[in-house]
Amino acid sequence: MTITCADCAATQVIPPLPLGAVAVCRRCRRFLARHSRMGFELTLACAMAICILLPSAVLLPVMDSTIRKLGFIESRLVSSVPVIYTEVWFPLAFGVLLFAFLLPAFRALFQVIALGSLRWGWRIWQPGRIFRWSEQLASWSMPDVVVIAGVVAYFRASAPTVVEAGVGAWCYLAVAILALIGDRSLDRRAVWNAILPDATSLPDGHVASCDVCEMAAISRRPGDRCPRCGHTLDRDIAPRFAPALAAVAVAIPLCVPAFTAAIIVNDNLTGVWQHTFLGTVELLADRGYWQYGVVVVATGVVIPALELIGLIWMLAKVRFPSTRGLVTRTRLYRVLQRLARWPMIILFIAAIDAPIVDVRGIRDLVAGPGATPLFLVIALLMLAMAFFKPRLMWEAAGEVA
């Protein structure tokens, strides 16, 4: 099968792979194909199970909390969004609704439609485009991030309250595990070839290619729609440089208030407590949960710092191109792209904590001055990673025909 690498635009022929074997790009070492023993049927089963379990995870109780026998709260994910909206802050409520509920549901639904059409022969409108949508939602669908944030939030909330996990929490944990299994077992190249097979021979000269399904479309011209997934062939990605640079430039000054100002202000019977980012880490360490404090530091400080430094370096190499270290920078981008979603843990911790420790007149939670800057920093870094593409560096260095 003929594949054009989405990162470096190198077109290459991949021979038939034995079971369990993988193929990587000969130039930039990008993962291109893996002959999975499971094909796509296990992923289809997991997606169907997610569609069944997710409503229960959203509607059933997630946590029960009691504050010194003065108040009892039963928290549900479906009711936490309006609580966060009224008591904490609007951007976080929107982020929880989108990343924790809607996008995982849409991704599972798209997988059921696209993979089900291949498994049972349904005649549907453009299965390749629907499968492309499910793949593009992968980095924005965050059940695994929410689960880890929920574990940290559980121990953080246990400091002033008595907290117990509910049925909804276990259902959401099952959703996250199923999403992980489905993602790891999916043979994406088998799916793309079942929709429309790749060419079997290497064409002469330049051929228009898709940077999503990596199809080398021999009979199409640049600018045409991909016959398999509907994306634009040989898409011009140069206009993406300016938005990526602007997102990084705006994120840098916002880091100061995001990490020094209070994220949540807690007005309780004993006084007013302002919880900064580092204050949350200190609270976890003081209560003996230092390992969760390490998770918060790694996701909230280390990863954003690496993203900023890495993006600045890669953007500089687009402006001042060099072939030296080109493969290293491309592989760095792939690592940072996988890590970009994990700083959302900090926001989900606040979102999960707010409904279970907020009792009117006893403990009132409101957004602090650092809440909005922190959300903006994480969102801008995610957008910068989405705008930037490694092929910008390869084109600037003259390595793309």
C-alpha cells in the first residue's frame, strides 16, 4: 500500500504486514500502520458500550460528600455544569460540558456509525468523512483526563469533607477504560483500506496526498477533495504559522497570573481561603497525598513549560529553517501533541471539587482571579499545537517537493 506521511510528506510503499507488525516512515519515523490482531471489531464493541454507559455516568451520582455533619451533597456530572457555571466560572463549565461529555459521546457515535457500516454493510453517507471526524476528535475527547482528575479531586476534597464515590463515577471509569482499549486496539489502516484501498504501487513524480488518511490520490490534483475522507489534498498549511505564533505569544504573559493568583476562593465558617495552583499542591502534600501533588505539578507546570519551549523552538525553525535536527523536532512535536491535553487535569480537579464541597452558607466557592488566565493558557497551548504542523518545518527547509 502507498502512504504519504502527514508529517514530512514522504510517499512510500508499505509491504503487507504480518500480525502485530508496525510500519514507520523511513524519513521522520512517524507511525504509519500496524496490523492489529483485533482489526476494528473490538473498537466497535467498545464504542457501542460507551454509548450505553455514558448516559449513566452523566446522570447517576458521582460523589457524595458530608461536611462535618452540617451538610450533605450528592453530586452528578449532569448537575455539576450549572453549579460550576453559577458558583465558579463560565469557561470551565463550557470546557467540562464539551471535553468530558459531548465530544466523547460524539466520537463514540461516529465510530459506531463508520465502523458499523463496514462490519454490517450499512449504506451510509461518506463513511470515510465520519471516521475522519472521529479521529480528529481523539485529542479533544478526554475521559481519561477526567478520571485522573477525579481521583486527585477525591483525595483533595477528602481533606475538609467525607467523600464517597458513586455509581456514576464507576460508569465513567468504565467509559475511560473502554475508550483507551478501543483506541489502542484499532487498526486504522485496515479501516481506511476497507473504505477505499490505498494504491499498491509508487507513482512517478509528485502525487496529491491527504494529510489525514495519508492517501496518495493518483488521479486527483492538489486542492481536490480526498476521495476517501473528504479532506483537502495537498492542503496549504503555511497560513497556520501565524495563528500558532499568536497563540504562543498571548499565552506567555498569561502564565504569571495563572500560576500566582488564586484559582478558587473558598469562603467558609472559619475564614476565607484562597487556593492557588501551588496551594493545591501544598494541601495535598500536607494531607499525605504527595503523589497526587506530583501529578498536579507535572501536568500543570512541567507539561505547559515544555510545550511553550518546544513550540517557540519549532516556530523559530520555521522562520529560520535548517535541516539539522529536523527529525528530532518532528518527533518532539508528536510527543508534545500527545501531552497537550493533560494540563486540563487542573481545571477538571476544580470542576469536580466545586460541587462536592460547596454548601451555601457553610462553604461558598467562587472563581479566583487566576481561574480565567489558567484556562486561557491551557486552551491557547492546545490551539497552538493544533495549528502547528511538522510539515511546516519540512517545507521551510526545502525537503517537500
